[in-house]
Amino acid sequence: MIQSATDLFNLYENLNGKNVVLNYVGLFNFNISNNLLIMFKKHINQFNIKLVSKKKLYNIMVEALDNVCKHNAPPTSEHSALGIFFLEHNQGEFSLTTGNLILTKNVQNVTNKLMLTNRLDVDELKQNYKDSIINGTISEQGTAGIGFFDMCLKSGNKLEYRFDEVDELHHFFTLKIKILTEKN
């Protein structure tokens, strides 16, 4: 159970590996996301990977950071818009991890979406993505519910996730995406 910023930092430390390219823990907003994307563009060239892999990684990062900003639980007096982000590189694979507070009442819905996403094969993912764009309704956050499909398709991997209880009203949602890259 996460009860304080210290617990959040400890979770971050436990999730954090040794091959970190970028990381951030703190208040999350679109300016922070933009800065992380700018830093990514500066650092990615140190890795000898193809342009298509760089673009795929960047697009997944945009979607993951967008999710943190748009779906973070509203700040309360006890909980602010804290989040985590880190990007690791290990032997041709990047792991992108994000984490943010969500309302407990939304945990089951997010779990269902993730389970569906992970259950589908590539063709089914593409079809669900297409159907969601054509038939989907736009949420209050301005999303059509395609983010998980998109990240799964682009990464070519299942999405890893967990929920840690913070209190009765909040859980801390952690999402990990593994992305294989091609060397130049």
C-alpha cells in the first residue's frame, strides 16, 4: 500500500533498473511531458538504432506520457498529480514505465481494457483500433480509448501493469511497455 511520497519513491526505486536512459518522479503535467520528449530526442542518438525504431519508441512515449497527464486522478489535499516515468535500455530492448494515481472506481475499467488489449492478436488489435476510431465516443479527457491498442501494436508486446492501493479512493497505476529495436 502506498501511503506517502516516500512509498512512491520506494516503488520507483524497486521498478527502476540499472540501464536508465531517462527518468522522472514528481508532479506531472504537459510541460513535464514535453521536456521529457525533448530530452529523449537529445539522448536517443547515443544508441545505434534504426530511425524506424526511434520513431516507434518516440510515438509510444508520447502516448504513455499523454495517458499519465490525461488520466491522472484529480489532485486532492492529500494527493497531488504525482507520477513516475523512466526509460531503460538493455541489449536492444527499451522498457518504458509510467505510473500515476487513478481513482479506485476506475481500476476495474482500466484492468478490463488492458486484459482485452493483451488478449488480442495483431489483426484483432488493428480491427479494434480502427473500430474505436470510427465508432468510439470521445471521453471528457478528449480520448477515444485507443491508447493501449496503439502502444501494444507499436511495441509488438503485451503491456505489463499493476495497481497499488494508496487509500480507499486511489490506486497507483504502473504501466510497462517493452520495445524491441533494430540496430543500424
